[in-house]
Amino acid sequence: MPGETVPGQYGAMSTLTPGFTGRRRERPDLPPGQYLAHDFPVLSAGPTPRLRTDRWEFVITTETGAETRWTWGEFTALPHEDVTVDLHCVTKWSKLRTGWRGVAVDTLLSGVDTAADYVMAHSYDGYTTNLPLEDLLDGKAWVAYRYEGEALAPEHGGPARLLVPHLYLWKSAKWLHGLRMMLQDEPGFWEEAGYHNYGDPWREQRYQGD
């Protein structure tokens, strides 16, 4: 199972009726059903790709087939952002306040002409995952290449991975190769296997029907 190959790669307010307090969560900074991880679990089945940066490229393909490509040097020369975000895996671990450097998807799409509403992320190992385009824009997603001040390790998706921290981590595709713009939504690898099409951890959207 490629990519973030885990069963299951941020808040919502609720109104309670008078007299009902519900079940108090011990960690209000964690989504329901999650536990705090102090390490960074590596969850993948099959070999980890070892990608040389001199052969790496990132490709955005529009719905018309037009392509925009970056080599590693061109990509890392783009304006970058340093962000601190929480991660939530569908296998129920969360890791808080993780530090990343990456290029905002807004920056990558700034010169791309598209009428798409959806995106399919493609990884070098064949993994795919689908997302609404709006969930990648307005400072919500990055293509990240450094973690906690170091080059992103292959086991965590290096040289570069998608980072969409407000969704379960299976949406943050490791070993990212490109983004394909789509006019209509299509399921990715785990979505075809029964995972939730969207994957909001605060709504516990792990599987279809959640």
C-alpha cells in the first residue's frame, strides 16, 4: 500500500442542549478519538522510494493537459514559508506543533490557468489522493521539503511531500510528483478502498459514511 499507506497521509463548534455536558475530552487540542504521539510514526507498506534531487521534478497538469514543471533547483528557489502545524493520522495518533518549510500551493498555482475544482495528488510510488482545490489554497497547504530544520527524510516523504494539516494525514501525499487539476472529483487510492472522500479529523471522517 503506497504513499501514506495507513488505514487512514483542523476545528468545529457544537451546541449542547441545556443540562447535557457530554463527555469531556482530556485534550481539547486533539480531535476526537486521537492520542498524542511524541515520536513521528512511519507508516508505509513496501519499500521507501529513494529519490535523487537531481532527477526529481514537480509537475502541475491542468484539465487541458498543459504542464508546468519545476526541477529541484527551480522549486527550492521559489519563495518558501516556515509553518508550525498539528498532524492527525487516521490510525488515531496526533503530533502537535511540527515545524516545516515548504512552498505554498498558492505560489505554485499562481501562474497556472485552470477552471478546476478538484485536484489529484500523484506520488512517485504510484499513490494518489484527491482533494477539493479550495482545501489547497489560501495558506492551507504546502509542498514541504524540510522538517524541523532538516532536509525531509525519505521515510517521511522526502525529498518533498504534500502538507495539508487540516485533513487526515493520508491526504498529505508522500514523495510528491505532481498535482493534476480535475473538473470533476475522482477517488484516490485509499478513497477507492473505502476511506472517507474528505477526511476531516475533527469530524472523525475516517471511512465512507462517517
